Amino acid sequence: MSERCPYCGGDIEINHDDGYGYSEYEIHQQECGNCGKSFAFTTSSVIYYHLKKADCLNDGEHSYQETITYPRRYTKLKCLQCGDEKPLPDERPYLINGEDRATSGAIGQP
């Protein structure tokens, strides 16, 4: 994000090397690459919330879907409404003789 120097009006790119300048409630300093004058700046963050219904938290049913992972043995079930996760049931169709299809060379792996 480009800002303007408070002295010369030139374009300034705030330097955040090594995380510098991100702390809120602090006054940071930087030098203008155009006019050479130093200036001070503060940082503020904005947080947005996106609200949605989660009927499963209110006596409704969870909408579980398998996560997409590789290798497949790390797949879980995750609710699309509330984000709850649980392991797959004991029947693991993606395993052949206890081996992950993705590494066993099986055809038609999910």
C-alpha cells in the first residue's frame, strides 16, 4: 500500500522488514526516499466479521464433508456450517490392506 510523504508528497512504501511497523499503539519512524526527511507513523488494523447461520449449533444437523488432504489418511470430516471437525468413521474406504491408495498405486483412488 502506497502512502504520501508528509513533507514532499512523494510516494512512500512503508517498510515492514522483519515485521517492523505492524505494532499498534506505537509510533514508528521512517525516512522518505524522495526528500530524505524522517517522519513518524502509527499503524491501525481493521477487523471484519462475516456472520452466517449455523443451524447445527441450534439443534440442527451438522453438514459434514470430507476435507481434501494429501496423503488421504489425514482426511477428516468438517462441518460446512460451524467448522466442527471429527475423524472419519472406522471404515476407511481409501485404505487398501491398511495402505493409503495414494501411495499404493491403486487405480481409481478418490
